[in-house]
Amino acid sequence: MTREDSRPSILLLAVEDGQRKVLVSQPALYVGMPTLSPDGSQVAYVQGSGFLAGDIHVVPTAVANPVA
């Protein structure tokens, strides 16, 4: 396990081949509650210093970076 693996992250996992794509990997204390848009083009999530102290972020799923 690398140092990056221990950071809070949200991954997309391809069911067909098991390929993982890092969607969000931040040094924040809390990254959670990911919600996929109805068309699958975006993910909204909460990021912050804790469960009750966070901001809502939205990222497109198409720009995710592959993980080896």
C-alpha cells in the first residue's frame, strides 16, 4: 500500500475489466457521500475537515485518472 492509497478517495470501478480510476484523492480528513448524476457524467461528494464541516464538490467522471 502506498502513501497515496491511504488518502480519502473516491474510485470508479469498471465492472467489465476491474479497471480502477481515481475520481477524487484529497488530503482532506473527510471525503464521502458520493452521488452519481442520473446520466453518469458527474459525481457530487462532500469534502472537508469532518462529517459536519464539509463543502459539496462536483466532478465529471470523464476526467478520472487511471490507477495501475
